[in-house]
Amino acid sequence: MRFLDWAVVVAYLIYVIVDGVRMTKHSKKVEGYFLANRSLPWWAVGLSVMATQLSAITLVGTTGQGYADGMRFIQFYFGLPLAMVILCVTAVPFFYRAKVFTAYEYLEKRFDAKTRSLTSFFFLLSRGLSCGVIIAAPSVILSIVLGLSEPATIFAMGLSTTIYTMIGGVQAVTWTDVKQMVVIFIGLSVCMFIILSKFPMDVSFGDALSLAGSTGRLTTVDTRFDLNETYTLWSGLIGGLFLMLAYFGCDQSQVQRYLTAKSVDEGRTSLLMSAFVKIPMQFFILLIGVMVFVFYQFERPPMIFHRVEAERVERGARGEDFGALNGEYERAHEARRQAAENYLGAVNGGGDPTETRAAYVAADGKFNELRGRGVAFVKEASGNRSFNDVNYVFPTFILQNMPAGVVGLMIAAIFAAAMSSVAAELNALATASVIDFYRRHFKPDATDEHYVMAGRAATGFWGLFACVVALYATSLGSLIEVVNKFGSFFYGSLLGVFVLAVAVPRARARGAFWGLLFGIVSVWIASRFTQIAFLWFNVIGCLVVVAVGYLLSLTVRDDAAIVQEA
Amino acid sequence: MIDQADDDRSDRRWRPVYVTVVVYTALVIVALWLFSRAFTF
């Protein structure tokens, strides 16, 4: 990175911290600190909802996925707009009118304190750990591409976020989220513009799509019904629907976003903003990855994007074999480049491109085979079975090909994506800790100022906890898998408890409590003993909780009135 | 009672918006499928 890039990154970090800290004056009372006095406009809340969901690993991983695998990942989001509609009808008015601080507080009004505490505890457990992973994932990547140590990037990201979240509360989180989304949008747009301008003069955007389409990278809808296939139309629509319902309806880091809206209608509008924008936005991010793939048709990409690991193998005992494989890879790239030019010549020359396309696809297959061998070589040489360099594609591309200033802007965008997610989670973790445990079980009658101080202390604690988890998480292998596993173990089951609360009048506390435990065990069994793709875990967890919860509730003989709405 | 009536009116007002979101989602999926078909050889 050049001086100008460092200046942009440092200026961004200072601005975010100062801007977040400025919000202290709105955060003196407990309602202001945790819910912004329910005063925020829909567009700010909507951008905050999107910023919270868009973590750095999503940004970097999605572009990498576009490069390596194409656009199939877009199907993951197909259930999101439908989930938003269901939540606008159910969760938003329920939570908002119940005047709760946390989603779990509602469960005490509907069931009992035990069910509330258990669900809140599972939220703290899963989110506390995953928050560390969300910091660790981009920190590892940035430490390698920037040449800094892992603890340096972890603490730069984790502590700066903790400082402004701790001091400014939810106001700081939301308004910095808005600015961070602007940085991300500008960064991505500039990035796309520069990639397209770096194509050879005679390669148009249409040509780029033809090349990407020939290799299957523009396949966006897979209509097969296969439970073991992660991304299909059906896993996205059904599994994705359950996941998004759970994430936006039961995860405090999202529920807290729309509880800060001015009214129920503004809360609804903020969620519907994601319903309209999310799929096109993810399409754009994936398309950037695909365009990076096209760019590397004409420029030689590294065989291994994880520079440090590649250099270690080169210096190792089998460095010569690795060098020979690299030479073969270079020749395969040259052959593919030639085949791509021949194919585009046939397309633009008006002839029949069938033969040249087949030759290009074969050359791309050979090239991919060699890259696969390179990755397998590193796995074997390093002893790291889960080695995968897909997340390094985009940062490497940025550093090697973007002009001064733009590199800094893109690194700032990656920081922004990470910090916006982490801030919302720290804020939610602090809220659940203080409201669901400290105020509920230990100190119910303290002053507002006392709870605000407790909120700040809890934010600081969770910030440090996440940084420590991040230090350990860097040695866990595939980080995105770790995040997905954490989430999928709990989300469906938590959703099941809320479905029981809202949609099953006969449901009782005992059913909800034991149903939740059964749900989590059933997801564990499914993940341990079957090959079912993780998106379906959300469906399994939810259905088991509802079924077991309902059946157990039938055994309860009390005639106590059920609070339908708090 | 007044609150409940207000809520019902508000909910009814949102129905066309929800239908729009569902139709929009269907159209986006169809558009993506057509895009996919146009560039899959």
C-alpha cells in the first residue's frame, strides 16, 4: 500500500470513531442508549439493517465466490424479501407495540422468565462467539495483504468499533452504519468501473459476459431439488426463508435495528428496503467477482492467492515441484488467453463460435485443474486440510491492480463492512446482557444512568471477548464455515420458539423451553450424521421446536390465560 | 378498541405493498433465470 492509501484508511478509522463518539449526547438515558428513543428515520434504520448483514467476510467471500464459482450464491437470498413481508406482518408490530428492548423480553410476556433467559443465553453464546469470527476473518486476510500482524488488524478493527459503540450506543451504531454503507457503495462502484476500464481495448462488457457465461459462471438459478446441494432455487426460497426469518426476527442484532425506528410503519419500511435492494446488491457484488475472473483471462493471476502460504511452500522442501507446477499453470493461462481471444474473435466476427467456444471451455477446464492441483499441493505441503484461498482473490486483485487512493478506499470499505456488523452485534450483546440478565435477575430498580453505565461496561466486555475469540479463531481453518455452523445450530430453533409464541395459542412455557432444547439437539444430529446442506438446518430446527413444543404444551393442564399480545 | 382499529387500518394499508414485494421477488427470480439462460451455451 502506498502513502495515499494508508492516509485514506487512517482518515476513515479516525472519522468513524470521532463521529460515533459524538453521539454520546443522545445516549444519557437507557431508552436513548439502547433504542435511540425510538426516533430514527426508516432510511437510516434500513441502511443499518443492510450494513449489519453485510459483514466483511460476506463482501470479500462473495466476490471470491463470483470469481471461483460464479453467481449461484445469489440464490441464498431468494427467501429474504418474503421473510421481510412475514416479519412486517408479525415481528415488527409485535415487538414494537410490546415496548420491549430485546426480542427475548417478549417471550417472558408470552411464556415465562426461564424461556426468555434460555433463548437470550443461546443468543449471547452464538453471537458472542461468531462476533469474534466476524472480526477474525477479515483481520487474517488484511494482515496478509497489508503485511501487518494478525493481532494488529484484530485490535485495530475490534477495539475501534468497541470504543464508539461503547460510548455512543445504538445511535452511534446506526449513524456510522449509514456512513459505512455509503463507503461500501462508493468503493464497489469505483471498483467495478476500474475493472471494466482495465479490460483490453477490444473487449466489451458483452464480451466479458460471453466469456463468463461460457464457463457457467452466470448460472444464477438452479431448479434441481437436492437437499445435499447448498445453493438451489429451493434451498434459497425455503431454507433461506427460514434463515432470514430467524435472523431478522429473532436475532437481537437485527431486531434492535428496527426497534429504533420512529414508528411501526417506519420499522416496516426499513425492512422492506432490504427486500428491494438486497438481491440486486448481492448480484452486483457477485458480478464484480465474475468481472475479476474475466480480467484474469488477459492478465496472469497468481496460482495461489494466499501469498504468504505460497511463499512458504516455495521455500520448503518441495519448492522445486511447486515451481514446476507454477510453470505449467502459466502455460495453461497463456493457452486460455489465446483461446479466449479466438472465441471473442469468432463472436465479434459474425462466424459460428461453437468450435472456438469449446476450445476456450476446454482451456479453462485445464487451467482450473492446474489451479486445483496448486491448492491441493499447498494443502498437502502445509498440512492444512481446510486451506482455501478464495477469500484472498478480491483483496489481492485490489492491491495489485487498483490505483493509489482507490486501494485505500477499498480497504476502508472492507473495514466498514466488518465494523458495521461488529458494532451492531456488540450493541445487541450488551443490550441482551443488561436487559435480559442484569436488570431482570440482579438489579431491577437501578437508575437509567446506572443501566447506561452497565451497557457501556457490557459493550467493552463483549468487545474484548470478541477480540480474544478472534485471536483463537484464526487457527480454526475455514472461517466462513465456522460462522455458518454457529448460526445454523441456533437460528432455526430460536425461530421455532417465536413461531410458538406468535402463531400457536395453545403453546405453553414448558413446551417452548423443552422444544428449544430438542430443536438444537435435532440440528446437531442432522449436522453430525447426514449430508444435508446447512440452509435446511433452519427448517429442521424450527419444525422440531414447533412440533415438540406443541405436543408438550398439550400435556400442560393449566387454564391460564395466554397473553396474545403484550 | 381505537388502537386495535388503527392497527387494522394500518395493516390493510400495507397489503398492496406486500403484494408488490412478492411480485417483485418473482420477477427478479425470472429475470435472473432469463439472464442465466441468455449466457449459458
